[in-house]
Amino acid sequence: MKKFVAAATVLTCIGFVSTAEEAMNLPVSFNADGTVNRPLNHRQWVNVGTTLIPKGEINIIDDLPIPTSEYIDTYVEPMAFAIYMATGTWPNGTQIVKEFTATKPADAGEVLTESHYNGLAMLVKDAQRFPAETGHLGYFNFGHHSEPYETASKVLPREQCSACHEALASEQQYIFADHHIGLKRKQK
Ligand code: HEC
């Protein structure tokens, strides 16, 4: 592991960072203990799409069935969004969150209205901090419940998050761009 870190550091210093987008480090707020701080302005990031999860499905954070249907909004930090849309590569420092929103109970045919924000999960791409992790991605969660959310999160175990992204999105840099309408890139 130490060797890995050293190798990655050296590679980073001597030209591993070859393209402009890889050289650009976006600011992510980590603490000395390795936890990441919850971004405070994620609803001002780029909302790249919404998914509806039907009542009773299992939530990925707490592994429990959801008591009401939930919307999931995915937000991408704007600089990472701009670089991805221009180049097709997620830059170092990319931050993406998904926020869950609970809904009011509705009968068939009724509009499904949001009731309250109900949880936040995040991924961060950071080659320096996650040299050995697949895609250099760290996965975090700030709780699956109504606000206030947790203010910081430690990195989650591979089995809980990364394994699924590795299995299902290996051809997309482990980020499910094809699920988000706002991440469709024009073919050049
Ligand atoms: C069973 C598979 C699976 C597991 C486990 C899983 N995810 Fe995902 N994740 C997905 C899928 C599919 C999407 C895209 C659709 C969506 O937004 O739900 C996604 C999307 C995301 C996104 C938005 C960026 C993207 O890749 O589309 C984030 C952030 C995220 N997941 C974080 C997490 C975190 C944190 C965990 C662990 C707590 C986790 N995921 C566990 C399947 C999974």
C-alpha cells in the first residue's frame, strides 16, 4: 500500500498529469482525519437529472426499504461538469452528490409531490487521496433522513458503494453518466 502511494505520488510529479483537465485540481474540503465535509451549496451545482425510486425499494445508504417513493436528484460541481462535457473525462477533484427527496403519499393517478429532502450521498475523484481505489473514487454519505444532514463523512467501504459502480459502470469511469439526461454529450 505504501509502495502504491509512493508510486502514485512520483507519477503525479513527473508527468503522469499530462492533460489540462487532469492537472486541474478542484477544491474538495477534506479534514485532517480523512473525512470529507458536506458541500454546503450543492443545490447550486448543475442538476443533471432526476430518478424516481418506487416505494419499497432498498436505499443504498442504509439498506432499508423506503416508506414513500423518493426522487433522487444528481448534482455535479460546476467546474467538473464543464470539463466533463468538454472532454469526456472526469477531472481530479470531481464532486457529485445525489440527494434523496421523500414524497407525499399518493393514490394511483395522483401527482407525486415532494415532501422534504431526505438524504445525501457523494462521490469524489481524487488520485492523491485514493491512489489504489478503482477510478480514484471515494464514496461518502451524510445520512438518509431529513435535514440536518451529517456535516462530515468518512470514506465508505468498497463493498458498500464502489463494488456496484465497478460492476455496472466500468466503461464509464465508474460514474453512471448514461443514467443522467443532463450528462449526454454531443458526438463530435
Ligand atoms: C447496487 C448498485 C449501487 C450501489 C451499491 C451504489 N450505487 Fe451509486 N449509483 C448506482 C446507479 C445505478 C446510479 C445511477 C442512477 C442513480 O442516480 O440512481 C448511481 C449513482 C450514484 C451517484 C451519482 C453519480 C453517478 O455515478 O451516476 C453517486 C454520487 C452515488 N451513486 C454514490 C453512491 C454511494 C455513496 C454509494 C454507497 C453508499 C453507492 N452509490 C452505492 C448504483 C449503485
